[in-house]
Amino acid sequence: MKGYVFHGPGQSAWEEVPDPAAKEPTDAIVRVDAVTICGTDLHILKGDVPEVRPGTVLGHEAVGEVVETGSDVRTVRPGDRVLVSCISACGRCRHCREGMYGQCLDGGGWILGHLIDGTQAEYVRVPYADLSVHPLPGTLTSEDAVLLADIFPTAYEVGVLNGRVRPGDTVVVVGAGPVGLAAIAAARLFAPERVIAVDLAAPRLEAAKTFGADAVAYASEAPEQLVADLTGGLGADVVVEAVGLPETFEMCTRMVRPGGRLANVGVHGGPATLHLEDLWIKNVTITTGLVDTYSTPTLLRMAAAGRLPTGPLVTHTFPLDHMQEAYDVFGNAAETGALKVVLGVPQHEVVPVHPTPPTA
């Protein structure tokens, strides 16, 4: 088969790789029908994730069809159309039993495209299939469903739930990339008073309005003042950091109110200064986290019911074998306007939620 292989910082290629084979009775082999690219993949290509060994197939999000299962797999069978989660979970270790699948102690967690071959290929081996793939409802297209493998659970769990968004809150999302936009949409589910989006790029701020932002601010134009003006000088109840830079993290600490919550979602490649000389007295809660994907079944039901705006996130689609072109478009989002790129997206029959009754 072919896959997109990491060969070291700045070196990657779509090339022939060995077909995956089941190694454990809990494995499933999935034929990849649709896959997307994550900002974390760009971090890997830049050398920011040294655990990824040269020769690894990248990718940790996919939709596909199960073609083989190990003898211990009970929840799916060959022929099932499934979502491949970005997190694999053994279901037995202490962390998994507490729902912290991202911290799995028995060979799970974020392993696809990280510690083992990932999803940006024609086929993928998925360990611990019973908890790591999800059967898909017929109402969801592959293009929509693949967004629930990572960015929506990440935004929902690490941003909105960790930030404890509540009705009437002022929520600021710093970074209007794909995860930030998903955080805006997810925050709206909890009826905040207002959501404010902050970014450097005008197209992303326009997209933020589409996803439910009530106000937008350029990161270069003192967004702290806008937040202060809109809250009577109090500050935001919840601030979601969805960039991963020291300056954006520190900006977030300046916008959160006393007693507020700062939920860090961004992947940081270097240290950021924690200004405890200002924060120690403010009763601020700061959370970090790797997504656990415990919310994926809930998000799948909501998406199938039309309650999550997944479609507008996909700005570019490609055949699966156009992987390098897709990386170029996604990696140059400032020029291309890319939010999410999806590769593959095969056609299949989508079952309507409310079928039209036959006419006489």
C-alpha cells in the first residue's frame, strides 16, 4: 500500500509501505476512505515532536471500513463503516478506567502517527479497536465524520469542558484555526452571554462569526481592551488558548477575570512565562490537557442530529494520493485560506434524518 511517511524534519513522502497486519487479538485493520491533516502533523514535520521516528506513517484521524478484526474484538466487524479516533484506549489501566484515555498506561493514548504508523495511508492498524473505533450512523458523511476524530473532541473536552463554560459567561477563544472554531461552536452549546474570537487573520475572524462568535478582535490590536470594554472591566469568565505560543498564552492570562478559567488547548513547542506575580491573587484556574475522546459518542449523536456545524470547516478536498499537495495547502493556510483539508471523501449513501414520505 501507500502512506505518507515522515523521514525527519522537513522530509516526508507519499510512498510504498508494508501493508498493516493485525499483531494483537484486539486489533482491527481499517481501509481508509477519508483522512485529514492536523496542526500537530505540521509540528511533527518541523521536528517539534521528537518521539516520532523516521519511517513512521503520519496521521491520527480517519473514516474507513473495517476489513479485518482480531479474535477479541467485539464491537465492530468487517464491513462496518467507522470513525478512527485519534486516541487508542486499552480500557483496563487506571487512567482508562477513569476516562483519561489519552493517558493510557498500556500502550494506548496518542499513538497513531506518533509512536506507531498512522492513518494517512490506504490502510491502518488500529490497536484496542473496541474503544478506539466508533461505528458511524448513516446520516453522517465521511467528510463531516472525520472532523470528530480529533478537533471537535479536543475543542469540547480540553477547551469548553475544562474551561467550565456556563450560561451567561463571556468566553474568549484565542486562535480561530480549526480547533478554535470548533471551540466557538462547542461553547455556544452552553448558552454563554457572548463569545469573542481573537486571531491575526481576517478570513479566520470572518469564519469565527460563522461559527458563532459575537465579536472578533485582531491579536495585533489590543484585544484585552475589547474584552475589558465588553465586560465592564471585569475580564472574561473563560479564555481558551488555541494557538500554542508563549505570547498568546500570556495574552490569555491578561484577559481572564479574577476567579475565571483559562483552558489551554494549543500545542506548545517551547516554554511560556507564567506571571504568578500577577496571577497568585486572582484565583485563576489554568487547565491543560491532551484530548481523551470520552465525548466522541456524544458528539457523533449531536453531529448526526445536525447540532454541530462540521461542514463549513472543510475548505479543501483532495484524492487520497494527493497528500503532498494537501500538506502544502494546509501548511500555507495564510495564503490558501485553508481551515481543514480532507482527502479521500468517497461517495456513499447518506440516510436522511427525516425521510420524505412516498407520494401516492
